Amino acid sequence: MDEKGYIYATVSGRKKLEEELAELVAKRGDVAEQIKVAREFGDLKENSEYAAAREAQNNLEIRIHEIEDMMPRIKTFSYKTADTATVNLGVQITVQNTKTKKQENFVLTGILEVDAEKNYISNESPKGKALLGKKVGETAIIKTPVMTTELKIVKISKITE
């Protein structure tokens, strides 16, 4: 979520979240039935089935509430139309560590579509926040509790997937 409270996602990412919400809402009846059956086992204070069913219901409702809270705040973006003049959501970035001279490539994306294996990092991460709005040739300073890193932006491009 950015400073305005927005959560950024592609149309596909938003759709996945909507599908998850629909699946969770559909599970409400099953969980209610589990609670009903567990109540029939007797004393609720010592009924582990009832406690487990109530915990499942609580976890389900928490996740439903989280998604319902996110949905109106989602702003969509597209990898295909990403502006490469500066570091923006949806761009591929090549950076060089100013100390080690090691280069790294990654894609800046919204929090819902982070994928470490594909090197998709969040705009909400320390690295993402520091790079947003920078141009080729500029240096971003990434401060974390453990260390400070300087990354020079070598290239900004559209992703090639």
C-alpha cells in the first residue's frame, strides 16, 4: 500500500484476488456446518473439534475481511503500457551496486504479485521505494536495519515475457 492507501495490481492480479474472495465466501457454509456438527459432540469447553472449527471460521473471516478491505483500494497497472522514462510499476530495471559493481535485474510490481523466483519485487519494499521515480544514471540509496546499499540505475525497459 502506498502513501495514499492504494494497492497496485495488474488486471490479472486483481482477478486472482477476486477469485480467492469468492472461494472463501463459498467456504462459509462448510465451516458453519463443521461448527454445528462439532457442537453435537458435547461440552464445548473440552471439545477440540469445536475449537478447531471455530478457529477455522475465525481465520476464514479475517482473510475475507482483509480482501474486502483491499478491493476498493486496488489501482491497476499494465506491464505492456509501463512508462520507462523513470522507474515505475511494471518496468524491468537493471541496477549496479556501486560498491561491488555487480549488476542485478528485476521487475517492479505491486505487493500482490511479488515473486522472488522471477525477481519481481514490490513497490512497497525498501528497494522498490528507493528506486521509484529514478531515471537511468541516477543512484538510489536503500536503507535497511542491517545495511545501506547504493544502486545505480543502468537500464529501464519493458518486461519481455
